[in-house]
Amino acid sequence: MSAWTSSRVDAGSNTDWQQRLTDALAHSNGWSTTIQPLVNRLAGSEPLSLEDGMVLYTHPNLNEVGRLAHFVRTARFENKAFFNSNVHVNQTNVCVLACKFCAFRRSKRAKDAYAMDIEAYLEDLAQYAEHVDEVHSVGGLHPDWGVEHYEDLFRATRKAFPHITIKALTAVEIKHLSQLSNLDYGQTLARLKDAGLGSLPGGGAEILDDDVRAIICNGKESSQEYLDIHRAAHSVGLSTNCTMLFGTIETLEQRLQHMISLRELASETKGFQCFVPYPFLPDDTRLPEAQLATGSEILRTIAISRLMIHSIPHIKAYRMNIGDELAELALQFGADDIDGTVQKESIMHLAGSTTPLDHDRFQLARLIKDAGCIPIQRNTTYESFEIYVPPEPKRRKRLKVVQE
């Protein structure tokens, strides 16, 4: 079967993945005495605790942690790995906030501040529209743009490019629009959905601990507001992603509680489809006290995410942040998705990312195959899937050799 569909809740998972995991772990061996109790809990479909997560973070054998995460990943998806064809269009860098870690935002009077009007946004998107089926749009909190502006933008986008799904607006953007327009979260999201919004990205979660947020992103939504906004999105029928920015000032316990909070909401609403853990990138930002994650810590955190969060189907190795090499490795450490072709991106690259922006589907498929996986192109909401088969290379014409 080269193409298939799935429900948003299953999101392409094997529907019997928990039984597959139980069976696979029952026939596995060679686990250390430290990890075996966690193997037993996972085999019994028992969620791991914060204490279990600390065992995983402090266990000296990273490969064993990755091996266990890979068992869970293959029970859900076998050796499939997912990507899509997307483009990032960041509509404005003007923001009323000034988060310490952000290298993207500008004040309204800054020389390099910008705010695309609807025509400019559509002109920018038109450059990529033939090659993508998703536009990912997040930006600053523009002081003059309420919900009506985004309704007009989304309606115009859907009219001009009906084949493109709009994934846009982080939780803090929804909060900002709700405040400007004097609406509650549900009303704001319902209006945006009616105008063409297809799903929400997960950005802005950072760490769901208000003591951390007071230092790194003071003024953004609180931990509870982030969860409430995503709960409201799920209630109006919008699926969403969720994220975790790690390697700033948080403790390991705070990372794990972040995962547990998202896991609990996902169990309640069935609305999260993908969890995206990504490390803080230090360049050109204002957070000198940041801890900075190593490559091994990135892989460990991705693996632990897979093991801790059973109620969110997909774990993304966000290659725009961690780079292609680590993203490829992460497909053996619990991750099953590497995002998309992207085409253009501003936020991560201003923060220090050096990941190439010119990846087409063939290059992504090659990365996935090099990791020993089958490349699967998906749509935004993980409902439509197709095995990606690259086109045959064109044969070069050869001149006939003249025989003497």
C-alpha cells in the first residue's frame, strides 16, 4: 500500500501499537537492572513517572535509553519516518514583548522591523505555492492586528491557494488576538478556523513552569494559559502540536513535569498530534546564563520524550533547529518525524541555526533512508500518507562515438 489515510487521533499510528510494544518487550533481553523496571512498566502500558524520567536522564548508558525509545517508536510506526512539503512565512517581527531568548522580535520603530500586508504575504507565498501543501506562519505580537486581520489573511490565502493548509499562530498569539478583540480563546479560535486556519503549531510552550517563564519570557502566556489555549483549540476541532525549549535555565525535573503536563492534556483531549523538543540556540540572544544542550543531551531528551509521552503520537526531530546529522540519528532514538522541506525560515536562523533551507523532498527522503527508515510524505494533520518514491534520474544524452 503506497498511500493510506488515518484519523487525526491515531495520526498514522498502528492502532494496536501498545499490544505490539508489550509483545516486543516481552521477547527482548539484555536490559540493565536500572532500566528493567521501566521496561516492565512500559510493557504493562503504565505511564512513566517523573522519578522514572530522572532515571532515564541520569542513566550512564545513552544507547540503552535510545534502544528503549526505539522499541516504542517502532511499535507505533515500524520503520516509517514522516515529513511534509511546507514553507515558513513569518508575517511580522514586530512584537510588544521582548523575551530574553528571542533573536527575531523587533520593536515597531526598529529599522529592520517589518509587517507584511495581505498582498505582500500572498506574493511571498506564491513563490513556493506550487511545491508545498502547508504554510507555517508565526510571528510577533503586532499591536495593531486583531482577529479581523487574521480572518482576512486566512480567507485570502485559502482563496488564492486552496490546496495549502494553514498552520499558524502560537498560543501567545491567540492570547494577544483574544485580548485585542475582546473575545475568549474558544471564540477567537472558532472564528479563525471558519476563516481557514487548519491547525496550530506548538511554539511558545518553552518550559511550562512559571518561575522559569518569569525569567526567560516574562509577559508571555502562563503555563496554565498555554494549556488552556490548546484545550480550547482541541474543543473547536483544531489539532495542534506542542513544544519544549530546553537548555535555558530549567532543571531536569522541570523538563519532565513539562512533558507530564502535556501528556495529561493529550490524554484528556486527544488533540495533540506531535511533540517537538528542541534546544535553545544561543547566538544573538540575551540569555547568557543558558546551559546549552550537547548533542548527546538532545538525543537523550528526544528519547525520553518518546518514553514519557504515550498520549501524543509523533515525536519530531526538528532538523531546522538541531541540524540534519542529529535529526538523522534521532530517528533511531525515538523520533519519527523530521518536519518538512521548509524552503525558507527566519526565527531559528536568526537565533543561530545553520541548517540548509534548500531541502527538497528528494533530499529529505535520502536523509530518512540513510537512517534506515522508509520516507513517508504526510499532510499537515497526519491524516493522509504516501510512501515517497523519488523520480527516476534523467538519463544523460551521450554523443555517439565516431568509429574510424
